[in-house]
Amino acid sequence: MRESSIAVLLVVLLLVSHIQPAWGWNDEDGDGVPDLKDACPATELKAKVSANGCVVAPVAEVPDLCLMTTRDSLFPPQCEHTSAVTVYFDFAVAKLGYDQAWPLAKVADFIKRHGKAVYLVGHTDNIGSHEANQALSLARADHVRLLLEADFAVDPALLFIEGRGSNEPVEAGDSPLARKLNRRVEFLVDAE
């Protein structure tokens, strides 16, 4: 008798244990959140909801890269500040190091997504003659153009180069850091 009572009790517990999860996971609005935990029990079908069952507010699209244009405005228009995307060079060298691939990849993606022409503007530090610096800044811009075309498949028709020598330093002075920051290529979106 005792064994049959235990067996009956086990069967009842087994049945109850199967009912509880199904009952606990009742989801009237079909949002994937059980009604017992659903803070917003009447969401629309297939609405994107958070863990509490309420609709997730849409997030405004923020551009991942904002560049200055040739008219000193920002592009894309929803940008609030410019992104720091610049490639830097060693002294008296027009070739980029491998550590500069990431900024180039970001710029290549930007150009492909927006289809906008971009000026590659080369700069140098203040060591050397005006003529040598002008040639070096142009060679740096041209090297970046070649990399964007060959390694990142950017349309050559969207790339323009310009060399400005040592005329527009971002950091004044003769310190090693100032000279390093001035040996660069910047990216400007064509505003035309």
C-alpha cells in the first residue's frame, strides 16, 4: 500500500511539474517574454522587445566616420564632430607602415558606402627645403591613393591627391612629437 501511495504521489508531482513550466511560459502577445515577467503585455506581434517585454526604442543611426569637406563642413550631414582619421609617416618616407592599415580600411569603407570623392592631402614636417617637402607630401598622398585602389578596391575616379608640404602643421614647434604629427595624409570629402 505504501509503495502504491508513493507511486501515485510521484505521478502527481510529475504531472504538476510539467504543467507549471507551460503555465509559467504563457505568452499572450507572442513577444517571447512570459506573461508573468512581461511589463508591456500588449506589444505588437514581431515587435523588437527588451527582456522586460517592452518595445525597444529605435536608436538613431550614428555615422561611424565623419570627415571634413573641402568647404570646412562635416560629412555626412548628421555628424556633430570630425573623426580623427589620419595616416602618419616616418621621417622623409612616403611609404606607410602596416600599423596604418586600420585608418585606410575605415576611409575605404566610407568612400564605398557614400560614393563621394575624397581628397588625399599630404603634409610634411618642417625639416627640409620647401621644394623637397612639397614633393614628399605629394608622394605621400599618391602612395595612399595607390593603397586605397590596390588593397581596398576603391574606385580611382573618387580619389584626388594634393601635396601641401610643411605649410599647414597641426602641431607647431620643432619637438619630435610635433614633427611626427605633421608627417601625415588627411582625408577631405569633395563638397562639390
